[in-house]
Amino acid sequence: MDESLPVVRAVDGGTARLLPDVDRRRAWLLTVDDAPQSYVDLDDPTHLEFEYVRRIAHVLDHAAAPGVPLDVLHLGGGGLTLPRYLAATRPGSRQRVVDADRALLALVAEHLPLPETEGGGGLGGLGGITVRAQDARAALRDRPPGSLDVLVADVFGGSRVPAHLTTLSCAREAARALRPGGIYTANLADAAPFAFLRSQLATLTAVFDRLCLIAEPAVLRGRRFGNTVLVASRAELPLAELARAAAGDPFPARVVHGGELARITGDARPVQEADAESSPLPPGGAFTVG
């Protein structure tokens, strides 16, 4: 692979592009239909370029004591940024990655392969990572009850979360797959008046006992469309640790919980299958790469 030239390929979800980062020798930005999907530094899997990815990484960092391996299911694969990160920071973790876009997985396997280890390589050879082309909801149904420490949901069809992953029954399937102290975390995107975000807060509140939201103040104040990271569990969440980590990021974020989170949720109700809708389409230019 010529590390100075972009790669363009048709995938199941549109047109994928791998764009080299001129400032980092073996780093790549993956986009689909010009919407950023992943940033991967092949030389440094702990380098996280996207702010929302940093926030999910904070959740992974504080899901257990430092270095303790985790059982994790990633819904949505992209360039495998977070699986690479977790393999580097928690060696021995067992990770399953599922993505419905088979052609995108093939592109990543060819151009952004995981380092080869004994008995493996390509997309299955680093730190217990296995990758499968599968619908995220089907993968949830296939998981044995109580088998996961963390469930990461970062599924976008183009730039929208598919409707069938937003429902109350989907949240119940997620909770069933988690251990009693397990954590569910999801990347969502919305803007004021936050109809989609509020519906997701109501949906997860109906299933999980503890919930928080990590987002930049400008997004929370409704000044712009942006990513929010939801974190849910049936056990206590590491709120203080997450707040410190998010506040220390290059673009600081807040951790919202308790009464403030309830005020954001308002009178929103859990999403039923018949009423499910995809997340809102981002406004022009919100996440596109020229």
C-alpha cells in the first residue's frame, strides 16, 4: 500500500475513502460518503483523534482496574480503532467486533490490518479480536446472557444510527448480554431540541439503573449538532473518574447525570419497535470531509 495515496472503494454503505494523515506516517482517516468513520494510527493504537472516541475510551479505561482484561462486544467496526486501543491497554481482553458492511471490513482487512500474532493475522490476530460481518441486533441476540463486561455501540448507516438499534427491546437485549456490573456505552449524534437523544435517554432509563451522558458544553447548550456518549449500567458508574478524564481532553466535555440528566430527558418515552426512527440526518457540513 502506498502510504501517500488515498484509497477509494465502493462498499455496502456507499463510497469509502482512506485518506493518509500528512502529519503521522502510518495514520489514516476512514470516511464513508465523506462522513468520518474512523481514524487509525497503525504505529500507535493508543492515539485517538476523534473526541467522542476518546470519551468511549475513558469508559473502557474505568470499566475495571487498570490492565484487567475485559470481555467486550463492539457493535460497529469501522477501522477498529477502539478494539486496537483496548488490545494495547488491556492485553488479554476478548473482543468481538460486528459490522454489517462486509465490503468495508474487507477494505480494513486489506489496508489497515491488525498486526500478526502467533496463529493469526489480518482482522483476527491482535489481542483476542475477532471480526464478523453481521447485523448488530442479530449479534446481540446471539450473545449468551451475562457474557460481557462492556458493550460498545457505534453503529451508523452513513451518518445515522439505524432505527432498529434505538428501541426498548434492543436495550433489553443489551442489558441481558451484560454481566451484573457491565457497562453499555453508545455514540449518538443530535442537536437541540434533542428529540432523538431524549428518546434514547428514556429508553435506557427504563432498562438500566444508572445512566450518564458525556458531551461538550456547546452541544449540551444546543449551539451545534454533535456527538454525545451515553453510558449505562445496573451498577454504580465511575462518575468522578469519567468527569476528570473528560474535563482533561483537548476539547473538554461534561458528564451529566442525576437530576440534570432527568431534566434533559423530560417527558420523553421509551422507543417501541413500531415507532422507531433513525437518528437525525446531520446538517450539511456537520461531519463531512472535503
